[in-house]
Amino acid sequence: MKLRVNGKDVSAQDPDRSVLEFLRDDLGLTGTKYGCGEGQCGACTVLVDRSPVRSCITPLGAVADREITTIEGLESDGQLHPVQQAFLDAGAMQCGYCTAGMILSCVSLLDRHPHPGEEEARRALNGNVCRCGAYPRILQALRSVSTGGRHA
Amino acid sequence: MPERERYELLEKPAYHFETERRDVLKLFAGGGLLVLIPHSAAAQESGRARGAWRGEPLPDAVEAWLHIGPDGRVTAFTGKVEVGQNSRTALTQAVAEELRVAPGQVEMVMGDTARTPFDMGTFGSRTTPTMAPRMRAAGVAARQALIELAAQHWGVNPATLEAADGCVRDPKSGRSAAYGELTHGKAITRTIGKEQVSRPRSESVPKVNARDIVTGAHRYPSDIMRPGMLYGKVLRPRAWDADLVSVDVSAAPKTGGATIVRDGKFVGAAAPSVSAAARALASVKADWNTPAGPSNSEVFDYFKRNPAGPAEDAVRSGDVASAWQQAAHTVEGHYTVAYIAHVPLEPRAAVAEWTPNGLTVWTGTQRPFGVREELAGAFGLDVKKVHVLMPDCGSGYGGKHTGECAIEAARLAKATNRPVKVVWTREEEFRFAYLRPAGLIEVRGATSSDGKLLAWEFHNYNSGPSGLATPYEIPHQLIAFHPTRSPLRQGSYRGLAATANHFVRESHIDDIAAASGVDPLEFRLRNLKEPRVRAVLEQATERFGWGREKSGPGRGFGLACGMEKGSFVANCVEIAIDPGSGKVRVRRVSTAFECGAIVNPDHLKNQVEGAVMMGIGGALFEAIEFEGSRITNPALSRYRVPRFADLPELSTVLVNRRDLDSAGAGETPIVTIAPAIRNAILAATGKGLRALPLAPAGLSGANRPA
């Protein structure tokens, strides 16, 4: 089977394997993290055709011929994505293990709703756990992008 | 003197290799090696404890801590590790400030047993009070050496020179030499004496490696890849102390390249992929014998009936029994605290690789030198043959002190002669990592007719002794810790037992204040002398607007304060109770925190607010459920942690005491949020809850607003 990962064509064999395992162990895209294995923590979030998907519970067969974006695919021309930059500016992390999933969930939210309200943002991100509790800063980063007009 | 860590007293090994069963060692499918592990579990355990506290003396050579390259870049070395508390940045600041270079000029090598000085481990909030001054002293000594080098070179009095921006300057002549030009990459052969170090500048330097985190480039322990690496999994029972009775590997798949390794009670598989390793293990049939034990509802009674040693008096002053007779008001309470899990978002992970010279392991641990010793013990190696590296990992919170995952990876790597990665699943992390101890605490307090505390008796069963002593002025006290057996594996957790002891103390203070008819803030101020506790209490209440509004049905205000590990904290909390579900929501938290001179205000705020957020979980809903030693909710879908929906409006006051030495801040801000929430529920409902978590399923009908 074929799929596209960060703009490149790749082929995969076992349709039952998780997208997470394939990305990390076969492609070496380790920015996508394992956190819970049941789609509860959001650390493994990737975008599939721009929608957030929990790669730990998604079999490869379900993403055949689709476009996957991981954290490694967000930069363009050496420029950080505005959400990545906002996370840097807000210091929106402690250990940073949840950060990739958080950023991709924010990217997807802003893609659908460029100016989410506070409640909408919390709802959209509620499936992403930051055990260190950097939640206020993550919301601050999101707000800075949604109000800064930097997001295309 | 640093406090003894709980895990040393309480933790039992998760499993061990058994030497007497060497004769059954057998390797199935795929071929490979037989491995002998000449070390008993008992020796491993005592070896670990010895290793943790043996404490090789800190080297006093500058070069052990700092090196200046020919390009002027500074490399600093510390055995401390980065688990999200931003110690990498804080220690970088310490070096950069004393050496007078930009933080970006400093690279901090951390927790690498081959390159950094020995360190017991990153726990007990010791990095800031002990390691930062050491790095500063090394920085000062190096700076003085550089100035003297330049002075010799120029033939001037060193006292006339100054160091700034990575250069030594002569203000008179305008000459300047970069550090790299002075040392040419050679070692600075100085010893560290009693250097006069500076207070931190309290600058909010951004996290030094944040860019690698937002791009996904940072390699956490679970991200390490090695050429030819296999993936390992370990056969697990459902209870951490279950004993392997029999195992049958005859159904192991002949394809897929998996190697099944059995050594005593250890059964694992290594394969070219995680899924292949999992498939191989799924074919193994095993019988386990699980010891019987109490459930989560029975455990508090169990603690009372199963002492593990004599009671340890923490405080005994005056005569509680006779004071009791003269009391105006007395309140007795019986409190419980549940086992909770750290849930570091990155589970335990290790990559092990055997080389002709020994063993190299990359692993997420707060004690790389301790893990080195565990590995040396498990495989009968000299510690010098074992190299442990700790890449900045996905958090710890006191939960990553042990090296079982590293041993598992090394065991499989040895059998397959290939590097092997083992990453625990979330279920393994719940079942086989250690937990914050549960506890039973019995307390009674008495006041005299003037609203002053007269007597205080406090007995903690199993939680631990941290934070037992009360900051309140009480003439008659009896405070004791009672070690007990534990049906679950338990150990350190952020703040240790200070959370349990503060929960009970500060809850009970509110109950006594209520019985005495005194406002909770007034009662505390009346009984507290410690000016630093009073200061944070006053700051938190002022920021919160304490007393401006009254609690009532469905809405309550509570506060709590305390001190631990040289830091001081107070929280004011507003809660709301949902009339339908009885769910308690924390709406607003004001925190005042003081830890001496602030190193990095932005990171301190992040740490304090994160601790409050994490503390809300343990306060309201986190609890491990179990039947005997079998945990019945070992999944994030069944163990609730705080999420965005739980985030209150946070307002944080950082008290910067630049006149005082810096204390650590990773732990103490978690200790008073639970009693503040509890006291807010008391204010709203009149019901003084006495169990953590307070309201996992919401408050009962009688306590919900109409």
C-alpha cells in the first residue's frame, strides 16, 4: 500500500500495524509520541488530510493513499509554522513530550476555526493531556496565533 | 541533611532474575545466547540503596564541571537530569551568569555516567540548592583563572581586569581576549574552593532546547534508535508481585524473527518490530500465582494491622494527654489518601547495547548513576563497564527512580547480541511502576478558649514522614510516622508525603477553626509565627480577594498554606458544585509561592502552575483501584488525569526573596492545593471531606446545591 507522509510517497506492508509504529520505527519520525495506546492522551496526534487522528489506534490500512502530516512536516522552507513559533514564544511546555500532539491539534483546530473561543479551544484540546500542566500556556499560544492573524 | 527518599524505605523490586533457575535457561526460536545473571534480588536491592547514598565526594576540579572550547563555547557537566522541570535551563543560567557568557554559549551535559560527575539523582528539590551553587562555584573559579591567564599574558595586575561577554578585558588599555583564545581548548587546572558566588539574576531565559521540542527533533529516551536495533517486550502477569509458576513457549511463531528469552522468572521477546515482539509473546502460555491482598477499600484497615517497623516519632513535645483535659474545643479526624500514579506521559523506556567494553544504556531515569549500579548488579559487571545516558525525558514527577526497564532491555540485548529498545506500555506503567503511597492519618487537635492551638496529635500510617511537622505554634505535640506493609509497589512522588500530611493538617485546621468559631484565615494567622508562611498566606489571600465574597450552596472558598523543602506556599481556591452531578469544579486558584531568590521567574511560574494543575487530579479524582496486588484501572480511559476542561483561572504571585538562597520549586507548590479545595467544599456544603480523592464521582446528593 502507498501513502504520503509529509509530502513524500512512502509504501507500507502490514495494514494492521499502527500508524504510530510505522511512523516512528520504520520512517524514524519519532516526533510523534506514544502516550497511552488507546487514543486518550493525544501525544500520538498526526494530521490525516488535515484532520487530527490518533495514530496509536489507527491501522495503516485506514490511511492508504492519504496524506499524513507529522510534527516534522510542519516547518516550511526552514520557517517554523506559526503554531510552533507561538509555542516557543509562550514557553508552552515543560517536558515537551505532549508538545507535538498539542501543536498538531492546535493547527487542526485553527484550520477549521481560525478564531476559536475559549470554550471551543478547551473542548477541541481536551483529548490532549499535558501531565506537566502547562495548559494555560498552551491556550495562550493558541490565542496568540488566532488573534495575531499570523495563521494562513 | 537531605531527606531520605521514600522508595528506599518502602519500595520492593518489581521482579528479579533468579540465579537458582539457571538450569532452565533456554532460548527459543531465532537462536541466540544464553545469559547468566549471577546476582540475587536481595543483593540488587541493597546494592541500590547503598549506591544511592554512598555519595562519592564531589570532584573539586573545575574541569570536572566546565570546559571551554577553543571557540569559546562552554560545556558544563552535571549528573542531574532534565525531566521537564527546566533544570537544564536553570543550570545553564548558573554557569552563564558566573562565567559572564550568554546562555546560548553553554551546552549542559546532563546525567551521562561516563561524562558527568557522580550524582545521587534528581529528586528532593536538590538541583537548585545544591547543584546550582556547585556550577556557580565552578564558573567563578574558571572566570578567575581566565582573568589570571590574561593578566599573565598582558603583564598586568589581575585585579584591574574584568570578564564580560565571553572575554577578559583590560579597561585601561582597551585590550580584550576571548576565553577560547586564552585557553585554546585546554583544561582549566584549578580546584574549586570557597568561591563567593552570586545570587541568581532572576532572568526569564527561555527553555534552552525548546526549538528541538516544537520541531520534534529532540530525541527522548523512547526515540533513541541504534543500528540493527530490535524491539523488546516482556511477559507480564496482571499483578506486579505475581509469581511465575509455569511457562510454555512451544506455540511461539517460527517466523517473524522473534527471539524469546527466558531467564528465571523473566520472559521476554525481541523482534525486528514491536508488533512482532508482541505477537511472539502472545503465543506464550504462562501461569502465575498472585498473592492475596486487600482491595482499595480495605487497604486503610490493612495498614493499621500490618506494621512494617516501629513508629518513628517526628515530634514529641509537652504533654498532649493532659493538655487535652484543659482544651476549650477538640476535633478528631480519620483521613485517608489513595494510591495515585505519576503517569509520566513518556513511559519508562530504554535502549541497551552491549559492546566489547561493556554495556551502554539510554534510558529515562531520575537516577542514571543508580540505574548504572542496578545494571552492574544485575549483570555482574563493574560499574565502570556500564554507561548510562539520560536524554531529557518525558517527565518523571518522582516516578522514574528505578532501572527495571533498562535491565529488561539489556537482558534482551545480551541474548540477541543486538541493541534492543524496550518501551513500557501505559498499562505496564500503571501496573509495574511504583505508585505514590496510600495512607491513613489519624489526627486530633485542641484549642484553648482564646482560639490558640493547644495540642496536636498526628499519626501517619504508610504515607511517609515528609512534611509531618506543623508550622503552627502548638505547645503540646505528638507526631509520628508508622511504617506499614503495602499491597502495591510504592515509592517517591512529587512532594512525597508532604501532600498527604498537608492535606490532613490543613483540612483539620479548618475543622478546628470552625469548631472554635474563628475564620480560617484569622485562625491561621493567630497560630502561625513563621514569617515566610505568613507572607505567602497574606499574598495569596490579597491576590484572591479573600473574604470579599461569602461561600454558599454550590460555591465555596477555601485556603491552605504550608512549607516544605525550604519553600513556602499558599493557595486560595474557589470551587463550584454542579447541582445535577455533584461534580466539583475548581474555578479559580490564587497561589503565592516563595523559594528564596528566584532563578527564572517564567519557568518558576510554569512549575508552580503545573504543580497546582497536577495537584487538582490527586485532590479531586485520581485513584488507583485494586484487588490485592492487581490494579483494575490500568489505563488512561479508566484513570482520569487533569485536562483542559479542569483548568481553573490561575493567578500566581512569586515572592522573590533576593536576600535568601534559592530553594527548589518542583515539588512544594503541589502540597496545599488539595486541602484548599477540600476547605472550599467544606465552606460550600458544611461537609468536611476526609479522603483523597475528594469527589471522584461528584459529591453525594445531600451536598449538592438545590
